[in-house]
Amino acid sequence: MTVAAQTLGIIGFGAFGRFMAKHLAPHFTVIAWDRKHILPDAVAGKSVLTSILGEAASADIVVFAVPWDSLKEAATAAAPHLRPGALALDVTSVKSGPAALLPKILPENVDLLCTHPLFGPQSGKNGIAGLRIALCPIRIGRDRYRRVRAFLTGRLYLSTFRTTPDEHDREMAKVQAVTHFMSRALKALGLNPSPLATKAYEKLQEFSSIVLSDSWDLFLTIQNGNPYAANARKRLRREMDKLENQLHDGELTEPLPPPYAAAF
């Protein structure tokens, strides 16, 4: 992924697509398309070209910045326009589904790398240097993967780690699905500022505000697109019920912690 004279198409120009463009426009000619006809205009003073789908999809690098439930439609529409030797990426929060879907839809002469930026417009509002991105190589040569990683670390200053789609989703069931689920539940309870707030309560508020800035589409992707998320939520509810029963039964000793890692 060298910088010189490369075009980068963003298919899906919602909140995350615009956020991406702000950081990528200094390095590429960015061409954006969105089915809702959102005009890209200027993003933080950086030039972003408005396009029809075919122009964005025929770029050197094509990023699908759409929710998981829209990925099949977007990839199918873009596939006829992808150029041989192009690099296609997705940025969804789940990886098993895209890793199975995209090779079936995109041409075999297109390289494919599934990614998950572990940040967004809210958590990256003060800059993305040092933030994390997961990389799942699906159909990409060693040299090109090395150059992609070098760009992400050397130009965007991101922290990268390589994983498989299944390993990613197993881990994100704990890291993301449970935390987003808890955050929305806590907000529904009225997690509002209080003059009696403890530090722990303030941290919960901060955590909830970051998560709830994400869209409902992202929440659905995290919960319904991850094959391990339902079991993680089930385990959470079971452990909460167990604590409630222990309080009701008057148990005086703290139980040993369960083997959470084995549960997901």
C-alpha cells in the first residue's frame, strides 16, 4: 500500500466512512460513494471526491464501510467494477461472516483483507495514533500484507495485530458484545450524573457515553453478526441471576470465580 498516486474508494459514507476519509485523504485520492447519496464534499479540509458506485469500486483500494447486514448487497453491486489486482477490505465489527461471504462475491483476481478498527469517531476524536486495528488476511500475498501493515503502523501510527476471523469473533463476544449490551442496559436504568457519584460510577458513565455514541446498526452487527455473542449475553445473564440468588439465599462466602474464558 504505497502512497504515490493511489486511489482509495470508500463504499458507504456514513459516520465511520467520513471518519476514515479524514485520516486517509492526506495519503490517497479518496473517492466516496453512499447509496443514500450523502455528498462527501470536504472532510476536515481534505479533498474527497463524490462519485458514482463504479468510480469508487474501481479504485486501487476499495473499503466497504457498511454495516454487516448491508455488506452482501454492497459487495455484489461493487464486484463487476473491481479491477484486477485491487485490494478490497471491510471494516465491520464481525469477521467470520465477511471472511466467508466476500471470497464468494468478489473476483478471484482481487486481494482481500478483512479488518476491524477497534475505534470510531468518538473514541478516536482526539486522534487515532496508538489505537488498535485487527487484521484478518483472507486472500492476500505476504508482501502486500507487509506493505499494508507498514502503512497502518508507519503512516497512521496504529497498533496492528493479526488474527483469524474465528479467533476475532470469540474474543469480541467478550470485549465488545457484552460491553455494548451492558452499556445500553445501564443507560436504560438512568445512568445520569449524580452529586453522590463515586469514581466507579463516573467511569461507568464515561464507558456508557462512548458506547452509546455508536449507531444502532453497529449494535445490531455486534450482537447479531457475531456467532458467539448470544452465548456471551446468556452467560452474563446467568451470572447475574446467580448473584441475585446468592443474595436472596443469604450466602455469606464469596464464590470462586467461574472459568469465563471457557464459556465463550
